[in-house]
Amino acid sequence: FSDRNSWTIQETNGRQPTARCHHTAFYEDPYYFIFGGQGDSGRSLTDFYILHCKTWEWKRLFMLQAPSARHSTQICDMSFYYLEGEKKIIFF
């Protein structure tokens, strides 16, 4: 959002998510997360993407125990924790 009360298109880098609707999304500074949704073909998706909102870089995350493909869902709670010096994400 610019100072002139107008929208601008932000260029991003990395692997962007495909077009979708009915996905789950949430923001945890400085990250924006997208999970699942419904693709153009109507197929439910199980992919998970993260956008770093300071560098504007997308990354696709791969989960060891991913939920089944779904859309129109909600995340009740999530937490970050550190394991062996790396930041990890847990969903509850």
C-alpha cells in the first residue's frame, strides 16, 4: 500500500504458488503462508508456500507429515520452535 492510497503490484522472486481459491492463509511477521486450496481444475491441493514479506521471495515447503489435499479449511493454532538451530513450524 503506497502513501498515495493506491495499490501497487509487488514483484516477487522464487517459486510462486499456482492460481487457487478457498486456500488457508495466515501471516506471522515477516512471513505469509498459503496451504492447499482448490486449483483451476477444481482439484483440491496439498501444497504449502511461504512468502518472506521483506525480501519478497516465495518458497515451496515440503512437510514430512502433510494433511491430505483439502480446501476451505482453517488453521486453529500454529507455533514456531527451534530444533538444531533451525526454525521449524508446528500446526495444531
